[in-house]
Amino acid sequence: MTVGLSHYLILSAALFGLGALAAITRRNAVAVLMGVELMLNAANLNFLAFWRYLTPQGMEAQVFVIIGFTVAAAEAALGLAVVLNLYRDFGTLNVDEASGLKG
Amino acid sequence: MSSLTILGAFLSLAVLTLFPAVMVISTRNILHAGFWLLPTLIGVAGLYAMLDAHFFVVAQVLIYIGAILVLILFALMLTRDVMNPRAPQHNRLVTAAVPTCASMAALSALLLARHPWPTGQPEAAAGAHDQTVALGRALIGTYALPFEAASVLLLAALVGAIVLAKAPQTEPPSAERIDCTGGEK
């Protein structure tokens, strides 16, 4: 039994599910960011698996992964700036406590 | 390498990736969750190596581990004192979210496994040097526009992060002074 494309796809589906779970259920804003990073990693893994097994001569998947890395870095930088502001304004990082509006 | 070796390497990398991801979700101490992210990212880098994506192994270690994870740990340590490890770490959605995410992952895994992908190993990838040269040429040639768009996105995000994270300024005293002199005159 050899490792095929479907192995990678199943693994990244599991990783995406775990990331989504972290983003939905964790109360800490930084942990939500970690979940988003896990989901982005799963997407990048999918891109590279498709590149390797289906279009090894093409460049599109690698360019997409580079853009994915850029988006992850931008998301981390902006997210942590928002987290610091949240900490300063509310004194908490729990996303369910930091609600300025009613409801 | 025999196919059994490759399968064993894949399975151990899968465990190295998925088990710490479970710990990221379930551990109570938020700082430990940040540190559990490290083996997950290393596992993904190992999977990139198995896919012969040499450049992205280095990029994963440099960008995800060297930059993003350090940034996350930095923010955790700046705000650590508000996190009481005895307080609940999950919101009340957890009973609904676990089956939903599990069934989503299982369903997509099932569909992806049943799809008739072309079987068999692909031809050997180019060496690390040739691959990186080709990627660099593509980034300044055919794909220059997406590359520049990513650069602009990164620049905008960095400027925005600086503006957001800057300490709120108190009222500039100069405005008051101008008002006073204006009143006197």
C-alpha cells in the first residue's frame, strides 16, 4: 500500500476540522487565532498535495501556497494587534465576554 | 525507499500533526496550547518534505514557526495574567461544535477518499535547486501580479497592525494651547 493523494486529503480534512473546532469553541481570542492558523495549514497542505500528484509541472499551486503564507502572516499580525486592543479595552481576552453591544 | 517505509513515515507525521492539534483545542493552559502548536507545524513541514516541496519546508519553518508562532506566544505572554486556567476554556457551543466539525471532517474525508484520483506515484519531482529556481522565475514572470498583490497585502496589514497596536494618545496639549491663545485674543 503506497501513500497516495487521498491520504493527504484525508489528513488535511482532519486538520481542518480540528482547526475549525478550535476557532469555534475556544474562548480565548489567541486560541481562536491558532485555530485559524491550523485551517490555513490544512489548505496549504491540500494545495501542495494536489500539486505533487496532479500537476507536478505547474506553478499555480506553489504560488497559491505563497499567497496563503502571506495571508497567514498578515492575519497573525493584525489579529494580535486586535488582541492587544481587546486586552486594553476590556481587560479580558474571552471573546464571549468582550461584547460592547447589547445581546 | 520501500513503500512500507514511506507509509510508516506518513503515519508518524500524521500523528505528529494531529495529536498536538487535539491538544491545542483541549488543553486548559493557554500557554501550553501555544506550545502544542509547534509539533503540529513541524509535522506539516515534514509532510511538505514528503511531497518534495523543498522550498516550502524551509518557508514553513521560517514563517510559521519562526514568525507566526513566536508572535502568538509573544501575545500570550503579554496577556497571560488575565487567563485563569481554572475558568472554562470553551464556550457553550462545544457540545454542538464537536459533532458538527467531526462530521464535516469525516464527510469530506469520505468523499475525497472515494473520488477516483489518478493512482500511482507521480514522476520524480525536480531537485530542490531546480524547483526553487523555477518558482522564483514564475514569481517574477508569469505570476508577478499575484506576488505583488500579496506584498501589498502584507504591507497594508503591517501598517494596520502598527496603527491598531499603538497606545492610544492622550489629548495633544497643543490643541488646548491654541484654543487658549485664541480666547485671549
